[in-house]
Amino acid sequence: MAVNQDHLEAALRAIIEPELGLPLGELGFLREVKARRRRIRLEVALPVAAWPGSDELADEIHRVAGAVPGVEEIEFDLTVMTEEERAALRIVLRTHMLGEAALEADDGHGHGDHGHAHGEEGAMAAFLLPESTTRVIGVSSGKGGVGKSTVTVNLAIALAQAGHSVGLLDADVYGFSVPKMLGTDHDPIILGDVVIPTSAHGVRCLSMGYFVPDDQPVIWRGPMLHKAIQQFLTDAYWGQPDFVLVDMPPGTGDVALTLAQVMPRAEIIVVTTPQPAAQRVAQRSAFAARRLKLSVRGVVENMSWFTGDDGTRYELFGAGGGSTLAADLGIPLLGQVPLVNAVRLGGDEGRPIVTVDPEADTSVAFRSIAEKLAALGPARVYRKELSLASSPASTAPEG
């Protein structure tokens, strides 16, 4: 039986590209599909030569093509897109990123960097729009050194392991550490004015750490920081994730203000350690979020105890800080994370604990926190975007 060309094309066009999560037909990856009797020829054009996941994609194409009735021989070539093909892909991605407004911004063209003003004011990623089901979770702390980034990375992976689509934005522009902790093996890909976040363990990620040398300090004033975070949102293809976790810098400064303006539906979880001093500082972070009318959803207590070789729990940093903070704020304590040396090693080596030792007490704790966070559901009260130009009185808490 000869191969049906239409059936073959329909099957191949429906394949979901693993990096972008969209069908090959929509992305324009299928350059040539030809069937002649029982033999088929396929040519697939990738955006760049070093496209991540190309081996996985090739395997899936072979599997799907081989399952089409009549196919006995497959000739398959991977090549690289032309500039025109990349421009067409960029328009497809921008449409998903920003909606139909992206096409209007491009004025019907898709050439290089000329069709869109990077991070333009007023542009909003589709997953931030009121009708989106994406939950944006800001992971905050009042001070450094409480393991906030460790919590963010492992929580993001735990959510992905539970079947959610997850993005991770490292908004700690001055003290970025997420790329190293996540263990990504490639940098983000730049297609004209579209950034494809890197991915690892089922989590898409963007960080300033991918764009500056590891030992180079970022010395910016607030407006530059605000612009960078806005570009990470509006110029990056995040898709329509279930969750976007934001690793916020310690304290209550510029990033909290930016988050309130560009992500007005963001929910906040607060990371603390057990000792009272850390709990009081973390409380200020929660109060700042509420002052900006961001919903504070829960508390995570990190480094809660260390279990010795004799099985005894040692509360090295005291006890009760997380539960006290949660009670004072009237929100749940989502979980307590033990202090384990493997967590520190995993962060240094890019091997998050939830991936290398999923049965460890710490991994179980992160999965439990992820389950509780998902079960909370989105915050019910959404409000209009704040303006950084607002008067102090406009951001004062009600009552």
C-alpha cells in the first residue's frame, strides 16, 4: 500500500516540538514532506544548528512517520532555517507571547530587530493578562542567606515533576545564582527580538546570569533593573505555563515595586529560617507585599533542623519561626525543609536535590510544599496594575 501524502503531513504537522511546546506545522519546522510509494523524504529546518532537544525531536518524527500506514523507508534530514523562515517563526512566537497585538507591533513584517521595541512600556506577556490561568509566584525573603533561591529552584522542579508547566524568572539581578543551581546545559537562544528561555528538568528559565560573566557585578539603578525584568517578560517566549516562579532579591526594594507593576496578579510566598531574628525580617517582606496589594499566600521555613547520624534532630537555628510568622500573617505554613548537606552540594554542582535524591526528606518536603501551593488555587482578588508614579497614599493598606 502506497503512503497517503495527506495523512503523512497531518501526522507530522501535529507533532509537538519539545522546546517550544507548539505543533511543528504551526512553527514552520517542516520544510519538505514527500511520499513516493512506500518511501518518504522529510526535511526539518531548526531555528539554529545547536537547537536543544533536536535528538528527541528527530526520534519522535521517526516514530510518528514510521507509524503511518505504508511507510517502509524514511529519508530524513535536519537543516537550519533561512533568515526568512526564522522571521516567520518569530512572528508565530510573538503572537503567542503577546497576542495579536504582536503582529500589529511588527507592522506585518518580521525582519530582525526592527519590528518591535524591546520591553516596550504597555506591552504585557499573554500569561500576565487577567484572563490567563498562569499563576505567578514570587518567592521572597526579608534577608539573604535563608536559602530562598534553593527553595525556588527545587520548588519549581517539584511542580514540574507533578505535571505542571513551569517557568522560572531569576529577578535577583544583583545576586543571580539560579543558572548554576538549576544545572542548565545551554544558554537562552536569541531569535531576532525573541528570547527562548533555557530549560532543565522541565523548567524554563531566564536569568541575568546567562548574559553576564559569573564574576561580573551588575551595577544598576532602579530604572535599569525595572527595564531588564520587563524585557525578560515581554521579549521571552514563556508559552502559557501553569506556574511562573520569580526568585526575588532579598529585602523590599525596587524588584518588589517592579513586580507589583508588571505582574499585578503575582502571589507571594515568604521564606524564613526558624530563628526569631529572621522571622521578624521576613515579616517586613510580607508587609511590603501587602502594602503593594500583592497576595501573600504562605510561609516556607528552611533549615528547620539537622538530623545527625544518631537520628537525633538538632534545631541549629532555633524553632518556631515559620509557624509564628504564618500565624502572625494569618496564612498557612506550607512546609519545613530540613538542613541537609546534599542540598548545598546540589546547588553548587547544578544537581538539585529533588532530581538526584527524590526520596530524601528534603525532596519529600519540597514535593509536599508544591502540592500545597497548587492546592491553594490562585488568589481571588486581582487588581489593576499599579503605577510606580503613584503617590505613597495610593499604596497604603486599606483601613
